Amino acid sequence: TQLNIVFLLLPYSYDVSNKIEPFYKGGKVQISKDEKHIFCTCGSRVNVLEISTGKVVHSIEQDDQEDITSFALSCDDEILVTASRALLLKQWDWRKAQCTRSWKAIHTVPVASMTFDPTSTLLATGGCDGTIKLWDVVKQYCTHNLKGSSGVVHLVQFHPDISLLQLFSSSLDCGIRLWDLRSSQCVCVLQSHYSAVTSLAFSPDGGTMLSSGRDKICTVWNLKTRTVKRTVPVYESCPDLTDYIAKHESRRVLRVWEASTARCVYTQTLPSAPVAASEDGKEEDDNPSSLTYLLPLPASSRLAAVTAEHNILLYQLPGLTTQQQFVGYSDEVLDVKFLGKGDSHIVVATNSCQLKVFELLTNSCQILYGHTDTVLSLDVFKKGALFASCAKDKSIRVWQMDSASGQVRCVAQGFSHADAVGSITCSRLKASFIASGSQDCTVKVWELPADFSTTGADIHQLTARATEKAHDKDVNSVAVSPNDKLLASGSQDRTAKLWSLAGDRDLGLLGVFRGHRRGVWAVCFSPVDQVLATSSADGTTKLWSLQDFSCLKVGKNTSLTLKYTILIRHPQPCSLPSGSDGLVKLWTIKTNECVKTLDAHQDKVWGLHASRKDDKMVTGSADSNITIWLDVTEVELAEEQAKQEDQILKQQELTNLLHEKRYLKALGLAISLDQPHTVLTVIKAIRQSEDSQQLLERTVLKLRLDQKESLLRYCVVWNTNARSCLDAQTVLQVLLTHLPPEELLQYQGARTHLEGLIPYTERHMQRIGRLLQASMFLDYMWQKMRYLPEADDEATGSFFPQMEEGNDCCFQEGRGGWKDDTRYCN
């Protein structure tokens, strides 16, 4: 007896389980009154971010794809109004993402600012044409047209006491205009600032107003006398205000001032990267880390701050401790890795000097500062709590995540490279060393201390254990073998090299892999075999033997492969190359066959990493999107098996129904299975029964509207075949005879189906016509050939003139012809 074991290669399937996409690219930010959602602009969309989960739950997008210039949410959180460059105002039911009303803004140029009054019935819009218009959103008409502002009206705000009917505005002339809505006149201009006014805030009783500007002062106004009560010099431009004078500046310092005494009562310095100094030694004012908006959340005692880097930070009052951080825009994603226990976090290197650590459950982000130039590569140690980074600043850093709090801090750094460090890899067995490759053509191995906790809060300084000039050009990629004994490097010089890590001070060259025609972008060791994988800019991926350095397999890709990894927890080991076309392809190593293509990005996929269990992977692209993929192969296989079992049960039920001649239920079941051939079988069974025409009419007319629509679609297919055209025509006769044209035209694609029926029906008619003509000719010939023995030749006009009178001829039935005793008759 021979036992055969067959391994089935399942079609590996991955599905998107989570995406981290850009949701804020600058502009206005507003928080709902219930403090559950953040509204922010992103091009032609207004995204609604749920604070508890950090996910975009609603996205309001313009149909004309025009950028949104301003928006406003009503005080009762019910109405959202947007203004676009197309000079249209649109009113939205933002929970359903439906536009309920649209009207022209009347402004001659785009709207720059807008706000609702406390009753949510009046909307004020300030335009770039220097006019202010008020709209009654209930009765839907323009109530006021206020003229007199100079330049762009970048700020409009109602007085909190609606009974006063007062509106405040500011434009380029640095003054604050007070408008009386009863008379539609500007009653006064409050002059105190020498630069643009950026924010207004009112006291609870409405008698005091605070104003801030870019002239580095805040002014306290008495609105009853319309005079200045106090001027608070804060020495920095102040973009926003809260109830206290909360002020933020370019060096990421948040200050709280007491308005009555003009005294700074609290200072909060936020972590940031070192600020580059200009040539004259002064710090640059356009620091991307500066704060641009402050939004109070009084119900939860929190404060939201928006940075110039498009990040939104939530602080808990009164200690101003960081509670949540959301990254609105990440620019290009250069690398991404899973991090933490159970792969609960991901660490992302973007086109900046900062690292971002996202918690996948809430999308909350930690922003890590340390590098002074763009971070290029990341790698994670086996346990997932330690990871390493390298950057253009010629340095490498080691970071550690606290298992309890989830906070990440830098624990070690090294400076020895002479140029940008483009690749880094960690030891596989335990956190003992790091290898890095640089544009200075060298590869370095860095020794790590046994325990980072002994260093306390200080950053450990790393020294290179071994340094080797490995290649003639930039080192693009380095990788450590699973047993920590070998190191592979790939370079722009079109070669990959294998090094021994056994020596304490030197790297021993074991061999060179030659064969690529362009630079090698990625190298990767197989976790199970003594094989090295390399991918190159020549569009090929090669597998090399570590024994004799020979090429084992060559795979060709349609695009440049930028990252490469190998999965082993599958029926067969497979590889995951990511390319410059935005695609991630899953290849089986044994058969060199692409079994799955994952398409979720629009640009180069720079980052690719698989989880420790190979059940998830994460990709990061130059389109600023980060995608988490979940292996759903087993789930889809179970669903497919359940579907097949259900199909078998339904097929058996259909057979039983046909046997019992319950044609109506059988026809409905066959249509629900979406099997045209099975439906045709039921139709043929009905036509073979007694009183078939009446039975077919009763059965077809009792079907539901959607079932009749499917039946019409099947008839179009049957009509193309001569074997089934009669069944199709019979069903069509029932449908066209008993159904009104209005009902037929309601079917989806009815016009297309009917147009498809015409040419084949004409062809069938022509064929039937030819058959009818042929049958008539045979009938005519038969009529002419018939012999009537009762009639004489003259009466009958004998067809056989050769027969002469007197011939003893007779017709012998069953013999097939005329004959006598001696000869056949002609």
C-alpha cells in the first residue's frame, strides 16, 4: 500500500484591516460642542475625526473637486457649511455626508472666513473682496451686506450675547471693526494692534474681549466703553487665545498669562528637535514645530493645540500633560516597522527628522525627537521593545519602549559615519549588536550594552566594534542572518557581499554575489534555508546559495523592487517584494509564481514589514498612506467551503423541487443561485409538461421584480445559441406580452439587453425563413410526384410521359418504384 501526501497551495489572501491616511493639510480646525469630533480641512474635503478612536468617521467632499477655503460648524453641532473656490456655499448633513442645500456666495472672490451665531440661525461669511455677508440659514436668504473693510476679511465673530446683534471682524488694516446688525453700520474701529489680528475671545459675561496679533501683544478690551483696559506684551506672535491668555510661540513653548496682572503664571516647554540656526546665529521664525491654533475643550478640561506640522495635540488641564496626539499629514513614508508586545504599535520614518509611533488601536501617535535630519531606515529587535534608526545626520539611534506606559525614549546613539546612513539592521537572536551601511561606502557593527536600564536617563554613547569599506559605491541595504553569524550588504555598485561576524574587530569577507546589471536595493536572508535574496534596479530578484554563491532562481518584476521580505508560516515559503509601482506582490519561492497582488498605494512602497507571526504586515508609501494588512487566507477558505456546502444543499433542494414539479419555487431558487444554465433547465422542464404555455406564463408572472430582471438578462445569453433560442423566445414572449413597457424600462440595463436581442432574433428569423422555404419546396415536389391510379392520364396529367398505353406496369407498394416482369419503367 502506497500513501501519497499532497500539499495544496492555497491562494494567499490579504485584506486591509486599517489605514492611516492624511486627514489634515492645513487650514481651519474646529471641535464639536460635545467634544467628540474634530473637523479639519484636507484639500477638497472636510474630514471628521473621532477623538476616542483617532479615525476619520465622516468625509465631506466637494463634487466639483474644488479646494475648500473655509467652513463652519453650527453651535448645536447640526449644520456644517463649506465654501469652495468655485464661490459656492454648501450646507451639509455631516453625519450622512449629504449636501442638503447649495447656493452662490455672491462674493466675487473666495470666502476666507465664516462663523455661526450662538443660535445657529445666522451665518457670517468674510470674503477676500473685503465684504461681509450674513445669511439666514433657516429662511435661506442673505440678510446683510457689510462693506468697508480693507482687504481680506480673515476674521469674523459674533458677540456671545445675541440680543446685542453685534459682529466683530478684522482685515488687513489691523483694526477690529464692530458692526451693529440692526443698522448694518460699522459703529467703531478698535485700534490697538500694529499687525494682523489673529484671534478674539470673550469673557463669560460678554463685557470683556481679548485680542491677539502678530505684533507680539495681547489687548484686553472693555466692550461697554470700547476702550483698552490692559495691554499684555508677550514678546512673541500670538496666533490664538482661550479664556485665559494662553499663548504659543515658534519655539513650542505654551504660556498662560493672567490678564488682570499681565503676569505669566505657567510655562510648558514641549519636546522638539534642535532648531537649526541661521547664519547670523538667530533661530528661524518659520519653525515647523510651532503651534498655530489653540482650541479649548471645557467640558473635559482639555486643550487642543494644532502645530504647523499638521499635528493635533490634546493636553489635560491644569497640568498640560500630553493625552493624545494625531498626525494630520506625514509626507512620504520611508520606512515602517511593527513594534511592541503583540505588534500593538508601528514606528514610522517619514520625510522628516522625527519618528512617529502609532498605537494601532486608537491611532494616537508619539512623536520622537532626536535626529536632526531625515530618518532613512528602521529595524526592530526580536522582542519588539527595542528598535534602531539611522538618518542623514550620519548617526544611528536606539530607542526603547516602556512595556507599562508605552512611552518611547532614546537610550543610545552613535556617530562615526562620514556620510548619510541609509540602512540599519539589528541582531536576530538577542539585542547584542547593530549593523549599519552608509553612503560613505562602509559597513559598521555597533556593540550594545547588556542592559539599557543601568544608564538611567542618559543616552548611551555607542562605539563601532568593526568598520569595513565594503563597496565602491553607496551601501543601500544590510541584513543579519537568523543565527547572527553572517552579514549581507547590497550596494549601488551592482554587487552584494557576504561577511562573517565571528571576529571581534573585523568583518571577514566570505564571498561576492555578482550578476545584477544595476544597483542592489535590498538584501534578505531566508529564515529556513541557506539562501540570500537580492533585488535590484534592473527589475530582477535573485536567490543565491550561501554555499557556493551561485544563483538559484531569477524572478522578473515589472517595476523596481524597493523592499523585500520572506514569509515562512504558510504552506510554502513565499516572498513579498514591494515596488515603485505601488504594488506588493506575493511570490512562492518554490515555483517562482505570483499568487497575489496587493494594490492599496498610488506611489512607491518604501516600507514593508511582516509581523512576528506572519499574520499581519504593514506597508508605507510615498503617497503618505500607511496600510495594515491582515492574512485572511484561512477565513476566506472557510467561507468558500461554507459557500460550496450551501451550493450543494441548494442544488439538492432544486432537484427535489423539479422532481415534485414545484416549478415556481425551483425557478426562484435557480435565479437566487445565479446559475443561468440551471434556470434554463427549469424552463425546459416547464415546456415539456402538459399545458406548457399557460404553466410558463403563470410561473414567470409570479416572480419578483428582481427575479424577472435576472430572467431577462439570462434570455439575452440564451438567445445567442441556436439550441436555447426557442426557450429564450418563449420566455420573452411572456415578458413582452404581459408586462407593460414602463416596468421593463425600470430594469437595470433594460435598453442594453433589448438592443442585444434584436440582431440574434433577426438572425433566427432569417434561418427559420430559409427552413420554411425549403420545406415548401419539398411539399411542392411531393404534390407533383403523387400518383392517383383512379384518374386517367389526361385528367391527372401524368407526370411520366414515358409510360405508354398497354404496358403491363403496376405500382408495387413497399417495393419503392414502378416495375413490370421484365424491366423498370422510366
